[in-house]
Amino acid sequence: MGKVILYIAKSLDGYIARKDGSLDWLTSIPNPKVGDYGYQALLERIDTLVMGRKTYEELLKFGIEWPYESYQTYVVSSNSNYPISTPQTTLIGSEIVDLIKSVKTKNEKDIWLVGGGELNSLLIKNQLVDHLHLTIVPRMIGDGIPLFSPHSVSSDWELVRTQVFETGLINLEWNLKKQE
């Protein structure tokens, strides 16, 4: 059974993007001399990505060839006519919770929850996120899109790994403590 992994970076003040969705504050961070903040290891353990429409649009603005063509990608949007322009990418609407439950059951590999904040909160509220891999970026951006919406539910997590990089970034990983 696959696990849902929220692998995402956030600013010190808790934002995953600027108000307009821009990731300029993040893309200006240099890669470390050793390692890639766990990105390659993540790609090896997944076969599915799930992201919100705004996150999808930001990735397309990077101006590079779509790097996830060998993965099944789901883009969540309330606009059922939203145009998808990348291979192996499916538009999904309000049925996202049922889809994730089904994919988790069928997949042997894991599922990368790419973001954004509303989608993160929805899947956590439905106890579908199994693992958090947060990269803390030593930068405050002042305002933006929060990692989780203000109405997230209470949940408990167990810290399983920390890693500090020479760039000042810190990876923190937690597993969800399942309620019995």
C-alpha cells in the first residue's frame, strides 16, 4: 500500500509561496554541494503526484520540459474545463479524497503531495497524509500562502529524521501517529 508524502519547502514564517503563488524566494536558494534536500530519494519511491491547480501553474512557469512525464500526475481544480498540457496528467475535482484512498490502496509506490495549502489541509483533515517532509528555508517572506489553511484539524506526528545543510536549510521528517 502506498503512502502519501507531503514533501514541501516553507519559509521561516510558514509560507509555501507568495500571495501571487510565486516561488522566487525558493528558487533562488543554491543547491548544496552534497545532496539535493532529499528530492531524488523522493522520486525513487513515488509513482504518483498530486497538486493543486495553482501549484501546477507555477511549475509550468519554470520554463523547462515537464520533469514528471514518467509519473501519473493529478491536478486538483474546481474548474472542470481547466486545460492540462503535460503528459500523464489528469484533472480531478471534488472527488480527490476518494481518488487518493483508491490510489493508496492500489499503489505499491508512494504518492507525492506537492501542495498547495488548501489541498494539504484537505488531505490531512481526511487522515490521508502519512509522512511530512518539510524543508525549512531560512528566509521570511512576510506574507503569502500558508503551508496549511487556518482551519486545519488537530493531528499528532512523530519526528523520524532531521538534516541540516550548509545552505542553512533544514529537513524535518515526521510520520503521522495513527489514532486508534
